[in-house]
Amino acid sequence: MASSRGNPDMGDVLRSVAVLVVAVLALFGIGQFLSSTPDQPARSVDWKPAAQSASRGADYPIMAPASLPAGWRATSARYTRETSRWVLGVLTDKDDYLGIEQTTESVRSVLDRVAEGSEPAGSAKVRDRVWAVNAGPNDKITYSSRVDGVSTVITGTVDQSDLEAYIASLEEK
């Protein structure tokens, strides 16, 4: 019997590679089991200064809540003077999204930006204002209206009744 030292045959090489592959896969599996990807919550922002800036800078009364319900947090708030655009995005205590955008742009341009793929789904009256309702992908509901040259679009992944309650809670500032 000839020694394979220094010149192993192909069977020895394949067995060695198979043992290494099994060991690497076992270590990978153990690592996947023991590790977890932490949730990366959206950062919260203080939306009230942005709302104050928007109410001073806009040529129209902006809509914003007096306060957010317990557990809700604003994740974006900004006013852009060049486009006269007020935007407020919030996450509910169940991590559902609600957003409001007001601008002098057309409702269609705002809908194309924030409710892509949505389709008309009727209308609803909330606090003496009639809103066009759109339903979109991923259970997204969007309410829109245009009053005195200002487009207001409110969209969310909450139930329609919750979205209407949020709209009813908004105040003009």
C-alpha cells in the first residue's frame, strides 16, 4: 500500500472539503440561531417648532394636531418655503403610519408622490369638509382636498375610522 503523504488522492481531498463545509455550515446555523437583528425604530423628531415655522411662513393655515396621543411619535416634520410645503409624518403606538402634506401644488401631484398606485374609493365628510378617498397598495388610505388653492393630503396605514379621527383632531394653525 502506497503512502498518500505529500500526494493525497482525490477521495481524501473531497472528504476533507466535506468536513470543512459541514463545520462552516454548522457554525453559520448556530450564529443565526443565537443572533438577532435589533429593531431599528424610526427616530423621533420634535414637530412643534416645524409647525410653528410653517404657520408663520405659509400663506395658508396649516393643519397639525394640538398634541399627539400617548405612544405616538413624529418621525418627520418640515416646512419648505420654496414649495410652500408642510409635511408631518407620525407613527402610532402600533407602528402604523399617518402623514399630512399641505402645499399649493395640485392634489394630483401630491397624490403621485405620496399615494402612488392608489385608486379613487369615494368620498367622506370629516368636520364640514368633503375629502376624496383613495385606496392604495398595502392597505394605505389617502384623503385629499383642495380648498382656497391649498392641497391637503392625509395618508395612512391605519383603519379608515382611525384616519378620520386623526383628521378630526387636526387644528388650523
